[in-house]
Amino acid sequence: QVQLVESGGGLVQPGGSLRLSCVASGTLSANVMGWYRQTPGKQRELVASITSFGRADYANSAKGRFTIARDNFKNTVYLQMNSLKPDDTAVYYCNIAWGIPREEYWGQGIQVTVSS
């Protein structure tokens, strides 16, 4: 069983920054860790992901503003969010996945609110 615990969300003004962290516990294989977000009435969408080897991918909305990073020794993934916009307001979820068929786990979600 894998557990993911997120931290770092909150309220920030437009143009501000936040750093999300997610710690994974349990038995982990080589994997992809990622951050997704969801707003009411919309599907959960990928924000950024990073493989165990450090390859990162970003949604177009995140490119140039967000940076994903991970520490494999700490089983932790980070999302540095800069130049935040009100449209970034959402519940952010940490995800870890591996294997075929895909096995994945989700964090409980953390609120990020960008508002003046």
C-alpha cells in the first residue's frame, strides 16, 4: 500500500508563488510522480509529471511558470509554482504510477487559491 501526503497549499495573491510537496511511503518501484488539479465541474487535469530518472513533462498552462522536481531518496516530489494566476485556483493532487497495467495512487488533495 502506498500513501501520498501533500503539503504547501494555501492562499496567495496573483503573481505570487507556492511550493507544493508530496511524500510517498510504502514499497515503490521505478515510477512517475505527478501533480494534477481539479476545479468543480471539470475533469482532473495533469499539471506536471516527472519520472524516476528526472524526465519532466508539463501542461501548456504550466510551462515557464511551474517547475516539478523530485528527491528519490526522500520519495518526495515538489511543484514550484511561480507567477500564479486566479485560473490556477484548484485542488491539487499528487499521483504516483508505475507498471503495465498501470498501478497508481492519489494523495488526498490540497487547496490552492490565487486571489487578491
